Amino acid sequence: MTLKKTIIALSLALLLTHFAAAQANYEIQVYPGDTVEPNATMVEVHSNFTVDGRKTVQDGELPTHHQLHETLEITHGFNKWFEVGFYVFTSAQPSHGWQWVGDHIRPRVRVPEEWHWPVGVSLSTEFGYARPSFSADTWTWEIRPIVDKKFGPLYLAFNPAIEKSFRGPSADSGYAFSPNVKVSYDLSKAVALGLEYYGSLGPIGNFDPLREQEQQIVPSVDLNLSPKWEVNFGVGVGTTSSTDRLIVKGIIGYRLDKIRFRRRLAATPPPKTP
């Protein structure tokens, strides 16, 4: 292993050791270890509907009950180990109509496959703004280490993460620990059944009481319809009084391959001059 690889590996290991984010109900997803292929772009639409949620205003935030969240995520792969994602969050509610919520940007690096690590490892950091009527903490930063592994038809992913608020009621509370876990099993090449867990435990070193923590279990199904299309669907059940009781979530993703597009253009003969 070269000195450069050693430095990168040690940096990732230190981050994984020290950092572990509350994930709002705009992108309910356990991230895999790989990144988008070089020069390709992944477009995803996250749709989440709160069937049974909070019915009162809290810290200036609108009730979550019967909120529909639609999030556009666009992620571009720049090389074999680096991608950047951008999010546009929106929300619709019967009494408030459809509104823009905020935007986030998320660069991510991964350990290249050529290093032959026994598990997939990557690290994302996400920063952005949300309007105070939808998030009392308006400016936030997240660091999300990602570890995953495939054992034949069995897939495991772990996202220990931290989130820091820079403006809002949690700004002085330090770093919040929010572990996310996914276990799935391939029924076929196209269908996998899974179980996802999302938690928000409170500040590191001083976790919130259990009733104030957010704990959500999500039975899910993944559909790999083609090399370009991916679908995830799940029903989230909150297990504490501070968690929305019932959420239905879906993700539809489509991969745009710019390399092939350029090759097709190059293969097209130029128009003849008259």
C-alpha cells in the first residue's frame, strides 16, 4: 500500500471511530458503500407520506401528520471514489399547500475496490438549510460513515452518523448520534426483502431518555428492475412517543450514463455539407 493510500485509509478509520445524524423524513434511506460510477448521474425521487404523525406545532415546526414529502436527489460520480449529491426538499399538506423546504449538498468518498478491503467503506458529509416552519434547526451538518457487506444473498449496511445544528434549539447540544441499519435478503436478482432501522438517540455522551428518542423500524422491498432503474419501498413504524407512528416511503432512481451518450454522439457521422 502506498503512502497516499495509507493516509486515506487511516483518515477514514479515524472518522469511523469518532463520528457516527438524525435523518429527517425527506430521505429515509440507509446508504450503501459504493458511489455512482464515473461520469454517470443518478436521479432519485424520494416520496414519504406520514400517515400518523405529530398533530401540533412544536418549536415553530408545522405538524407532521399527513405531510407528503417529495425530495429530488441528483448525484454525479466524478471518478471511482468520489461523488457529489444535491437535494431539493419539498412538502405538501392539506392546510398549507405545496412548499419548498430547503436544499442540501452531499459530497462522498469511498475506499476504491482496488484496495480489496473486506467490507465496503465510504464517508459522506451533508450540509444545508431547511426553513424554520419545517425544521427548528435550520442550518445543519452531517457526517455519515458507511460500512456494508454482501454475503451471498444476504446484505448488511451500517450507517453510524452524527449531526450538528448550527442554528436552532439544538445548536448548543453538541453532536447527535443517529445509527441507521439495513439487512436484506435477495429472493431473486430483481427482488430483495429487507428490514431497516432509523434512530436518533440524542447528544453523544448524554443520550435523551428513551421516550424522547426517535426509533423507527421499516420493513422494505428493493427492486432492481434493470441496470438503470432502482426502486425501494417501505412502511415505517415508530416505536417511541417522539417518533411519527406510521410513514410510507418510496424511492425511485434512474441512472443516466453520460459515457455511452457521448460515444453515441461520436459514432454519429457529421451532416454532409451541400
